[in-house]
Amino acid sequence: MADSKTDILNRMRVNQKARAHLQKIDEDAMPDTFFCAQLALSAIERGAVEAEEDVIQTLKAMTTWRNERIMNFLMLQADEEYSPYGWEEARDFRELAQIIVNDIENKMVKHFPWCRSAVE
């Protein structure tokens, strides 16, 4: 059986933790969605985490991306785990979601340095 579009990513430890937190807040972890993005969006929608609109739009887009595109955006090698700083210490869904949001925003700045210009 072929892997779903995000199966490889969702087997990673941080995504398994995101999945567990989604279940704790009675949210179905959608198997074809990058669990970290789903968790971050859920936390934003619940008001537990705040994010700029461009970060929210990127997270929403990530829920539709295939493995290769997500890995490229996260700057991961083929056998590398996604490991945003501090994720292992996150105690609840809000903390993990905040770590993910911060990491995605940092990746956005690396890919698009002008997205956080002083002119905003």
C-alpha cells in the first residue's frame, strides 16, 4: 500500500506528539494532513496561540502540501526528523502549538526574508 501524502512526516516523533495532543483536545487527527500544522491551526482557532495572518495562511497551505514540499519548506533532508526547538519539553497542546508556530514563522523568514521587514 502506498503511503498517504504525509504518512512519512506523520511518523516522526514530533508529529506523533502533535497527534496525541489533538486527540487530548478531542480533535480528529486527519491522516492526510501534517499533524503539526493541524495542531497549530487548532490552537489558533481556539485562541490558545496567536499568529500573524501570513503564518496562518502558510499553516493552512501546509495542510494540503505533499511530503516533499513540506520537507523542502522545513529544510529537512530525506532521513532527517522535523525537530523544532523545545518540542520535546512541551507539556500541552498550547506549548507545542506555539513552538510549531514560531518555527514555521522562522522558516518563512529564511525563505522570504522580506516578510518581516521594518516597513510593516
